[in-house]
Amino acid sequence: MKETIRRFALDLGVDDVGFVSARDYASPQSPPLDTIFPGARSLVVLAYGELDSCDSPDSHVAMNGRMDLMEFSRSCNYKVSRHLQRTFGARAMTVPVSYPMEMKEETKGAVGQVSLRHAAVTAGLGAFGSHNIVVHPRLGSRVVFSAVLSDLDLSTDPALEKNPCTECGLCVRECPAGALGEPGRTDLMKCIRNSQPYGLGGAIRFWSRFGEAAAAERKAMLKDSHFWRLYQAGHIGPQYFCFKCMSVCPVGRAATA
Ligand code: B12
Ligand code: SF4
Ligand code: SF4
């Protein structure tokens, strides 16, 4: 069954596929799978290589590459789910690349319903690198994941034998926010301020200031590019302005070509 599913996903254009039994999935912060999908027994984890857009000095071009990937991943998630339903009579639910996710003060809107890094590592699709994201043996750090939860009893794939991260330290040195200084922990606020300046925090700061501003200042604020970028983010969803820790990593640089 696993090989049929793997073949189906690879034929869609997914770069790699791994399996995790629900018994083996654990994340320090994300909720138990049963609270999302009572009766969930496994995850199919799908890996996608980033486009070279993530190297662009133009952050809009970089983000557009991610949006292409996210759209493709939605289609793959849906098609794999339908495959599980039609071919194996399974119940299936999808896990998105990023959003939607629970948004509340307690988690700073930074905990996914399913932790895709932990799922990917358990599925043998990679290992945590010095940047605290997953390095895939072939795709390197330029890899993004989605997943399909189902009630199929699928066994966990073997873990990677060797971590592809060489600990060269480039990602830590090049992080513009200095968010990777402490091993094993990303400084959430440092990263988020730099990588999502027009995210929730940016919007709260803008609208708080707007609420207290006089009429003339409000007019000026609405003409400022800061507001225009917030407005755009409101339409397209989260806009990442930094891909540095992924793009500088030398592992697997030839593989996505
Ligand atoms: C919220 C979120 C963020 C937040 C918060 C990140 C965070 N602290 O978890 C912010 C906005 C800061 C963020 C930033 C980025 N993100 Co983000 N993010 C997510 C999201 C939606 C949820 C993450 C989550 O649930 N975190 C809560 C728990 C799991 O986090 P935690 O317990 O603090 O996890 C820590 C431990 O695992 C620890 N750790 C370190 N080493 C080891 C080793 C072992 C063995 C273990 C068990 C744990 C461990 O490091 C983690 C981070 O501090 C996921 C998608 C998803 N649903 O999983 C994407 C995701 C993690 N993000 C991703 C990416 C690519 C990015 C960015 C590069 C931005 C960008 N341009 O895309 C940066 C990278 C930041 C970095 N170097 O850490 C990818 C990572 C892909 C990969 N190759 O691993 C994911 C998986 C999205 C995807 N679908 O692929 N992200
Ligand atoms: S996304 Fe940018 S700011 Fe965040 S950890 Fe990576 S390099 Fe640092
Ligand atoms: S840049 Fe170097 S230290 Fe960072 S993840 Fe890649 S190999 Fe590891």
C-alpha cells in the first residue's frame, strides 16, 4: 500500500514522500493528532523543493516562488487525500504548508496543528540542521512539507542514518536577525520581525499607532508604503521577507536543478 501511495505522489511531481505511524509522531507543542482527527493512524508527508526564487534579492519575487509551491502543495494534498479515499476506502484530512493555523496570544500564532518538521524527521525525510529547520539529504534546506492524515495503518519509514547538516555554521552567521545564536532554538520574535514585517505584529503596531494619530498623520500613514504592504499581505496571506537560512545552505545545491 505504501509503495502505491508513494508512486502516486511522486507522479504528481512531489519531490519525496515519507510515512509516519501516528504512534511515532510527537511534537513538543502541537496538539495530539487525535484532537484534530479522532482515529488518525498515520501521516503521509510530502516534500517539495523550493524554486530558485528564494535566492532573489527582491522579496516579492522570493515570496511568489513560495506561493507557487504552496498552491501546488494544496493540489497535491487534495489529490493524495482523494487517492487514499477512493483506492483504499480511507478517511483523510490535509495539513497545509503554513496556514490556516490556530491564532491566539498564548502560542503567539506560531504553533501549527501538526508540526511538519517533526513529522518529516520521523518520516526519514531529513534531520534538524543548525538553523532548526529540516535538511533533506538531496534537496538540502530548500525544502517545504505538507501532509495527509488518514486512518490507514501505515508503518513509519526508517530514520535517516546521517544528518545531512555539516554544521558549517553559514545559516547561523548569515541570519540577518541574529535569531539562530542559541543551538536548538530559533528566537521567534527576532525571526518573525525580520521575516514577516507585515504580519500580525506589524499590523497591531500600525493600527495601534493609527488609532491614536491625528487626522493629518492618519492621512500620511495611509499613503505610506508600510500600509500598502500591510494591505497586500492582508490579501495574499503571510508574506515572508527572508529566506536566508534556507537559501545559504550548501547541502544539495545541485539537486533541485
Ligand atoms: C509558526 C511557524 C513559523 C514561526 C515560528 C517558528 C517556530 N518556532 O516553530 C516563524 C514565523 C518564526 C517561522 C519562521 C520560519 N519558517 Co516556519 N513554520 C511555522 C509553522 C507554521 C508551525 C511551526 C510550529 O508548529 N512550531 C511549534 C513547535 C514545533 O516548535 P518548537 O517546539 O519550538 O520547535 C523547535 C524544536 O523542534 C527545535 N529543535 C531544534 N533542533 C531539534 C532537533 C530535534 C531532534 C528535535 C526533536 C527538535 C529540535 O527547533 C524548533 C524551532 O525552535 C510550520 C509549519 C508546520 N505546520 O509545521 C512552518 C515551518 C516550520 N516553517 C518553515 C520555514 C521554511 C520557515 C522560514 C525559513 C521562513 C520562510 N521564509 O519560509 C523561517 C525559519 C525559521 C527558523 N530557522 O527556525 C518550514 C520548514 C521547512 C523545513 N525545511 O524544515 C515549515 C515546516 C513550513 C513547511 N510546511 O515546510 N515559522
Ligand atoms: S528566516 Fe531569516 S530571520 Fe528567520 S531564522 Fe531564517 S535567516 Fe533568520
Ligand atoms: S548552512 Fe551549514 S550549518 Fe546551516 S543547515 Fe546548512 S550545512 Fe547545516
